[in-house]
Amino acid sequence: MTVRPTLRPEPGSIPTDPGVYRFRDEHGRVIYVGKAKNLRARLSSYFQDFSALHPRTQTMVSTAAEVDWTVVGTEVEALQLEYSWIKEYSPRFNVRYRDDKSYPYLAVTLNEEFPRVQVMRGARRRGVRYFGPYSYAWAIRDTVDLLLRVFPVRTCSAGVFKRARSSGRPCLLGYIDKCSAPCVGRVDAAEHRALAEDFCAFMAGETGRFLRALEAEMKQAAAEQEYERAARLRDNIQALRTVMEKQAVVLGDGTDCDVIAIAEDPLEAAVQVFYVRGGRIRGERGWVVDKVEEVSTGQLVEQFLAQTYGAAEGTSAIPREVLVSAEPADLPAVTAWLAERRGAAVDVRVPRRGDKRALMETVAKNAEQALARHKSQRASDLTTRSRALSEIAEALGLAEAPLRIECFDISTLQGEHAVASMVVFEDGLARKSEYRRFSIRGAAGAEHSDVAAMHEVITRRFTRYLEESQRSGELDTLGESGAPPAAGRAARGAAPRFAYPPNLVVVDGGRPQVAAAQRALEELGIEDVAVCGLAKRLEEVWVPDEEDPIILPRASEGLYLLQRVRDEAHRFAISYHRRKRAGALTASALDDIPGLGPARRAALIKHFGSVRRLARATVAEIAEVPGIGERIARTVHERLGGAGEEQGGSDGSGPDNREHRGKKT
């Protein structure tokens, strides 16, 4: 990939003013829109060092055939123009937001002569008042059913309303007093609109005045001995309170705000929003984002605010407060732009304490769960997994899809307690029962080198494979067999899973780690196992004997699968490393106690579970351990002293110690 010679503007031709720029492809289509405080500085960054650009940015620049720009007066104008162009052109390299599901709204059509309450999806319409979004349509219908007792606004379609008007007979809701029946003239247009506006006011959080009015009317009816009317008013009050109970108060003082949190990984992000009106959660919504370009969390927040509030105007659509999990990249410009659209001040900030901070944590958890749910759904789809394996095979030049993938990762802290992990994916799914862990020893441990450690681990894993294949009478990789096929399959069915070779070995790292893994396989005479590496920083795929990495497309399912395999190997290695390090810290307090050899130290740790519990034990309790006499028990008790406090947290009760799976090799 290279930059087209005609793409780079002439030196000095780009202004230093704020503005918005567009990259176009050879057909004139806009493929990317961006804004900048300084156009020259921003655009120059695309052309100075092409190799240093993020792979996704490299793809965009190499696809572009020309770039143009428009100078604006302020950063606020740049934000507005950027939004307008993104909406107009839908550029392929800009971050796009898509719902992880379709959300319904409770809508009141105030733009009609006789406003209607209904469930509505899709784009917002001018003159329609929206509440929500809600997670489920049935939640809206339950709310409306309760509120119609107090605010009998029409809910029928235009066709039903027209037929009732021509026939002079209302629908069923009109007969049971859940509709004021404007179709037959029970109320006029002004009275019906007043009901619709009261409905909107209650949904917007003005609950107190309606409850007080109904309670006063109920007491008056009871005083006048109109008990049936008083009972109906009592039921109406209960209906309103039931609606209020479903929307719990999360913020005091009738706060109106939107709470926005983002959870992300290198390829995707999930955005979750809670809409709080009158201190109550009135709705929630979620998006899943493909990171088509390299963006920071602050840039994601800024782009989300621009795309979400770009079509919104007025105080009903944009609240006074917008709480975010990270500050937008250009906070002053975003705040000024939102205030301009709202017609009043808007406070965009990250909550630091109190109820708003607690609510932000809840929204962030929802975003994390939404991202995890999206990834698991994507991984569980058979068609998607098949496409991912096919893309990997094509990119690496394999003869067939790698149905069994093994990934290796090294974990160490300044050369201490070096360990490695091996995770197995078959048909694109994790096989956790076949995970393995390794303690690094020998030259690799002495050199503190990830490369030497990778060579050692691959050598040990495939040495075991060759040994177990010999015992089972089958050598799959070399294509030789010392037993009939049926006998070989039967033996392999009973043999340890190290006798089953992978189609592809993935290592966490770049060219050096890949070369070490390939060298280990060649030294063992294994030629039919493919090797590749996935580097974290740029998500590059490295293969042996190649100078340049393979860059898989951003939307590639193959890249997504390789990333999942790599991340799982990293997680598994980290958990074992932490456990091993904690074990070393636990044993270190006993190393210098006279009379305690390895067997007695192990007996003490096994009996008490941790140094902390041992330090709290009495001399008599320590002496009860087999092999520990009273003299040694007294020495241990005296020498430990406050070790229980010093070694706190190493008692094996943490999540990293409970998590471990697989077998040590």
C-alpha cells in the first residue's frame, strides 16, 4: 500500500485555520470526513510517515485519490459541518453507530389536530413528543394502559378514527372510558389537546401536581358522599403511583440528564445511554460501534454526541446535563455546539462522586455486558465462524481451513516467574478442557527473553506430541504410521490430547516470536503445521520468512477470530502468572526459618492454607501439624510475628486462584 502521488497537496497550500476535510476515492465518492483545529497540521500527519500510520488509516489513505477541505470560522462550525457531511455522505471509514436492537419509543403526535399516543420506531418526526426509548414495546403498552385511566387520549389509528367519526360510534376504549372519544364529539379538539399535554407533562416528570389534584378531588367527592367517583379517583391515583414505581428515582432534585458510557476493545465499542428525566430513568438505548478508523475514547464520545444530538433541537431533546464516561476530545467546542442547538446552557462532564457517579458505573456495566453479549453472539454464529476460518486460510495461504488452532503466550514480570499458556480453539470455539500451562525453565528462564521462552514452549509441546504419537502408533504430522489406521484411531482416542496436532499455531507477538516458533518446529522435523503471530499494537499478522506483515481488513471475521484467540491466551497466561507469583510470596516468609525444609513448609501451608493463617495460630496449633514439634512450632511462631499482615492477600482466595483451568506441563 502506498499514497497516490496526486493525493498530497502542495506544501503551504493547506491553511492553518479550523475546518473540515474530505478524502475521496478515484470515483469521487467521499470515504472519510474529519475536522481539525489546524487543517495543515492535521492533514500533514497523513503524509509524513506512511508506515507509522495505523493499518486502518493506511487503508483509508491508500484508497483515497484526492482530498479537499473547507475553512470555517470556529471549531463549533467545524463540528456542525462535520456532522452534516457525515450524514450526507455516510463515509465508509468514519465510525458509524448502529443499534444492537431496534428500540421503541412512546410517542405523542402533537402535530395532529387530535394527538395520538402510540408506540413508534425509526427516525424522529417533527412535532412528535417522544419518551424513552424503552427496552420492550410491551413495557410501553403497560404504561399507556395505566395512564389512560387518568389521561384518556386517543390511541387508535387514523383509519379507525375516521370510521368511528363517520359512523358516530366510538371504539371499545371509548365505551370503557379509556378514551375521551373525540371522534364522536365527547370532547372538542382543545379539550383533547389539553389531555395530551397533561399526559406529556406527567411523562416528563411533573408527577406531583397531578397526584395532589387527584387526591384533593377524591377527598372532595368523599365529603360530598359521591363514593363511586371517589373510588374511581382512588384507582386513578394508584395507577399513577404504579407507573411511578416502575421508574425508580435515581437522582434527586428532579434532574434531567443523559448518562453515556462506552466500553471498548481494539476493534469494537459499545455505547450505552440512560435517559433520566425528573430524576427517574425514562429509557435506555445501546449501540455497537465498528472502529473503522483509529480513535481514542474521547474521540468516540465526541463523535457519538455529534451524531446523536445533531438532529435534535430544543430543551426537550437535549437535556441540561450530559454525563459521559470520558471527556470529549474537544470539550469546549462540543459544549458550545450543544448549547447552540438546545438554546440554553449544556453541562458536559464526567461525574466524580455521589449518585451520579454511581449511576455512571451502572451504565458502564451495561455497556460492558452489551459488548460481551455482542461478541459472544458473533462468535457463536456457525456461518460467521466458517467465514472467519476461510479468511484465515486464504490470508495465510493454507490448503484448508485451520479447524484446530493453538495459541501460545508468555507472561512474566521483569523476568520473574515466567510462564506460558496454550489455548485451543476448534471450529472457532474455545476448548477449555485442552488448555495447558507451562513454567519456563532452562535457558529461557535465565535469559528473561520472550523469544527464548516461546522457542522452549513450542519445543516442549511438540516433543510431547511426537512422543505420544509414537506411543499411539500414529504420526499425523509426518504422515507415517506404525499401526493399522483403525488401531491408530483407537489408540489416539485414548491418548492424551497432546497427540492431536493443530492446523495452525498462533503466537502472541511479532516477527521474532514467529521465527522462534518456526525454528522450534523445524528442529523437530515438523513441516505441516502453519505458524503466524498477531502483534498487539497494530493487529498485524506476521508469518515466517516474510519481511512485511499481512494486514487483514478491519471488518474481517478472520482478524476478529485471531484477536479472540490471542486475547484468551493472554488472559490464561496472566492468571497462571499471578497464581505462581502469589505462591512464591506465600512461601518466602518461611524460607529463612531454621529447621523448616521444603517438606515441613509444604505441610504447614497445606494445613493452614496461607502464611496469614499460620501467623495467627498458637504454638499448640502449629505443633499439631505432622512433622512439626513444639520447639519448631515455637520458632515459627516467634519468627513470623506480623507476617500475617505483611502477606495478606496471598491466601489463595482471590479470583485468579479460583479461575485456573487446564493442566500444568
